[in-house]
Amino acid sequence: MKVKIHTLFQYLLDTTEADPEAFVGFSLSESPRLGEFWDALDPALPLDWNQKSFRGLPALRNHVLDRAGLAGICQPDDVLITAGAAEANYLAFMQLVQPGDEVVTERPGWPQAGVLAEAVGATLKVVDRDEASGWSLPLDAVEAAVTQRTRLIFLTNPNNPTGRLMTRGELERLVQIADRVGAWLVVDEVYADLEWEGARAPSIAGMYPRGITTGSVSKALGLQGLRTGWMICRDPDLIWDAIILRENSSEIMNILGEVIAEIALRPDRYDQAIQTARAAGLRTLERLDEFVLSQPRLEWVKPQAGLIGLARLDGIDGNAFAKRLLADPYRTFLLPGSSYGMPNHIRLGVGGGTAANLDLGLERMGELLANWQSC
């Protein structure tokens, strides 16, 4: 199996040596510091996983169900703690999809499904979201793409990277589409609880026996460095097979990451942290929206949820723009839309807090947009 690098990761690798002074694209909330957890950490904590559950800390799994609104619907053993949502998606994909199977996914969307489909020899079917209708997912097109050979449908909700939020009704339609052919339905929820319009959507693991919900503490809580995420599924065989597969990759558990994640998801801490993240994200989103509206060569659909959105450039290639903005004298980082198969777009983000230096980044971005023809 040959896994090819996707363009998002390639761009990050290519720009590792850059030293930007501002960021217009942070995709996670401002990260807390380790010291904020000192009061709840046990200095005598053994840093091994002997006598621990291979599924993850029980208290952490309970918190995950609570946050997803699945307590009483799913059981703690329906949760497997993983090395971020990316590993959860990987574990689901690699045990379910075989050569010759079909995988249906969205564009723009998290590119992991395309990379893995190509690696295992599956056929990838891509359904384009409709920018003109606010990046909605055309469910008739999804239904048309699904056949008896479809093994897995992979989506993000809220959508990564547009911030479009699917409703309960849309998810129910997706369940009907998947169930018609017995397909599995994976919904990555890394931006859940950061909704700006409407309520959090229900998790697919509670709606469909072959539904798999994945998520992490990376985005909303800014705890990306913990590499702690999860998959939730009511099929015990799938969870058990994922445990076995993980034993041959990242092995059992990241005990320190799980301990800190459990503390962060305790109701009192979580409620305060998510309130802070929402306030900061909404404040910055309004600032970013004002900027986009002021730029004649830029337009976007304001995200309904999450910390990132895609903006369309008028007559400018997204790759060329991102690279020029990163170079002197602008020294500002953002991701080109080609990372998601959208070459005429750029990704704008509202995360990162004060470290993003967003106002400076927007000032420099405005300069480059105004002077583009002379570049």
C-alpha cells in the first residue's frame, strides 16, 4: 500500500521553514498552557498504561458521550480513544474499505478519505458542495453517487473547511441513503460545539447502527498537541477490530494526553473553556467578515460553525497568493484553497488568539490584494 501525501500536508511541509509574523488561518482555538491543569494533575501519576483499559480512560469515554449528546444512547464501550480524530478516521477506513470498494466523500472536505481510498485501491466518488447555496451538500447528488458497491460515506459536520452545518433532517436523509446499500457512514465532528448559527447537530453514531462519529479535543479546546481523539460506534465488532488495528500502529494509549483531556472535558472546565473559545471565535469571525466585505477581490460564505472558512479570490490563483503573502515583506501565513481541491480560494481562520496577530495579517493581506497586478 502506497500512501500519497495530500496537498494540505504538502503545503505545511513546504512552508515549515518560514517564519511568519502573522496568521490568517489558524484552525484551532487558542491553546491553553500546561500549568492550567496543575491543580488537577496527580504528581504521582504512573506514565505507563498497565492496568488501564485499552479502550481509553473510562471517565474520558463518559465525557465524550456527554459532550456528543450520546449518554444513554451509546455505552462507554462504544467509545475508543485514539491519537486524534485523524487516527479514528484511519482505523475506521482501514478495516472497512477493501480494493474495489467505493467511497463517497465531499469537496471541499477533509482530504484524508481521498488519500486512503487511493492507497487501498478503492474507487473514490466526490460530491461537490454548492458554493452558490452556502456550501450546502446536494443530497440528491450523494444519493446518485451511492451504489451497491459503496462501502463507506465520509463527511465532516460542521464541514471542514467551509463551516457549513448539516441539520438533523439532512443527516436523517444521509442515513436513509447509506442504509439502502448497507454502507457505513463516518462523520468527523472536530468543530462541534462551535456553532455560530443554530444548534449542534446530532451525532451520527446515535442515529444509525453503522454510523461512526469521530472527534477530538484539538480544535474547540486548542489541545491539538495532546493527540487525543475518539471514535464512537454501536457496533462492538468494529470497535474491537479498531483496537486490534491500533495495537499495530500507535499501540495502546497516550496516558498523559488522556489524563489531561479527561480534565479538560470535565463539565465545569469544559463549559468555561468552550464559552471562552466561542466568545473569542465569534468576535474574530465578525472582524474577519468585515474585512472580506471590504475587499473587492474577495468574497466568502460566512461560516455557520467552526473556526475556518473558504474565501474566493477574483482572478487570483490561491497558491500564488498564499506563497506571495508568506514571503517578504508580508510574512503572513494562510492556506491556499488547493489544499481542499479549490484552487481559486484561500482558507481564512479565526483561531489562535492573540498569537495569530490577525489584525497585522489582515492589513498585509489587504495591501497585497490592492497591489496584486503590480506583483
